[in-house]
Amino acid sequence: MDRPSVSEPMQLLLDRRLVSEHRVGRAIRYTLTPEPLADVASCLSPLEMFWRGRLKDLNTTLDNLKDP
């Protein structure tokens, strides 16, 4: 990929502190910063459990519809 097509998405990730950058000469190396993602995952965990239960119920209902 060319630099302009990468720089805008990388800047967005940098602004949100999801990656950090390290300059090595003229090159820029990016490293994933997992801590902000862990915060998001902990906030979404209750919703994940809710939707897993709902999808399990849906699967059971669909299985029952298959069997007359």
C-alpha cells in the first residue's frame, strides 16, 4: 500500500491511542496498544452474555420448528 492510503487510518488509531509509533530512521513502526481494547471488552462483556443467551434461545426455537 502507498503511504497516503495508510497514513489517515493510522492517524485515527494513534489519536485513539490504539497504536503507538516508533521512528526508526525514515521508517515508522506501529505497535498495537491493547489496554484501550481491554476497556471496551470489559464494558461489552455483559452485553455479550445477554446476546449469547438470546441467540441460544433462538437456536433452540429454530431447532424446534424443524421437528414437527
